[in-house]
Amino acid sequence: MMAVAGLVGFGAAAALLLAGYVFGAKSGRQARERLASRALADAQEVRNLREQVAREQEGAGNFREEVSKRIDALLRQGDALQRAVVPIVERSEQFEGLLSVVQSALSPLLQREQLAFDLGALPTKSTTHGQLTPLLDEIAERGHFSAVLLCDDNGLPLAANSGARELERLAATAALLVLLADRIGGEGVSAPLSMMIHDTDDKETLCRIFRVRDQRMLLIAVSQGRALSPLALDAALPTVDRVLTS
């Protein structure tokens, strides 16, 4: 009886051990399966990462190549642009030099035209002989003259601008110029209408002979360091005539 009980106890223990082994084996297999599945997932992730890195490296290489191509193209365009711009710059410099020469050549003409315009726009409010001085002041200011003198053909001063100096010398010069004009214009030869004197002090004295009715008059202007033309005072004559005949 005791032998039977011992066998039953041994069998129960064996069954328990077998059950524990089976359970442990099953648990171990499941754990290995989970580990294997995780390993496969990790391996796949690693492959994905490697593929992504490879694609990015390939893309970066393509990007670098594209950037390099564009830089080369821009450099070639820059060289071509420089080759095209250099002649333009040279021509521009030549044009600027030519323009400077033309401006220098035209400067006296432009000054004369400006003077004619300024003297042609003199105010016409002066209506009496007593207002000749303001008119001559205006002529002197607009023409940058140091002296403006109005006299008759005998050299008798009628009016002068306020800042004029050496009026006696200018009047004597006017009288001599009238005699010279009469001498030149004698015996059917055309008489001069204007005469100029350029002295050693770089002053130019312009004498313009004109008529107011039957009276011969002289308008004299003195300029310092500025070239005058024989017609420089012509634009002012109509206004002077209106004042003298008022």
C-alpha cells in the first residue's frame, strides 16, 4: 500500500515537473519568437534608415552637381558679360571725353544765348529818362558787367549803372570809337555797329552804336574775364529805345 502511494506521489511530482517544463518551454519559445520578431523589425528599420541615408546622399550629390553646374553657367555668363561690358565702358569713357570737349566748345555759345535771353527779358516798367539808371543796373546785373554806360555820339554820358567806375575814360573811349566808326564807314562803306576792346587787364569793352529816331547813341558795357560777342548788347536795345522815346 505504501508502495502504491509512493508511486502515485512520484507520478504527481513527475507530472508537475513535466508541466513546468512544458510551460517553461512554451514561454521560452514565445519569448524567442518576440525577440526574433523585434530583431526582424529592427533589421528592417536599419535597412530603411540605410536606404534613406543612401537616397539623401544621392540627392545631396545631385544637388551639389546641380549647384556646381549653375555656378559654372553663371561664371561663364559673367565672363561673357564682362567681355560685352568692357567695350561699352570704353566707348562710354570715350563718349564722356567727347562730351566734355563739346561742352567746352559750346560753353561760350551757351553763355551768349543765355545773356541774350536775360537781356531780352528786361523789365519794361521804366518809362522816363530818370529811370535809365535802374535799367542800366538791371543790364549790368544780368550781363555780369562791371560798368554800363549810355552816351550820345559826342561821348556825352546820359546815364550809367550805379556801380560804374572810370566813366570819364569810358566816355572818352566812346567818342574815339565813334570817330573811328565814321572813318571806317566813309565813302559808301558800311559803318560798324559794334566795336570791342580787349585790354591787358583781361577786360573787354563792348561799344554798341544804335539810333533812337535820328539821334545816334552808344551803349557801352565792360566785362571782366568773360568773353563777349559783338552782338551781346543787341537784346537790350529795344528796351533802351522804349525808355528813350517815352
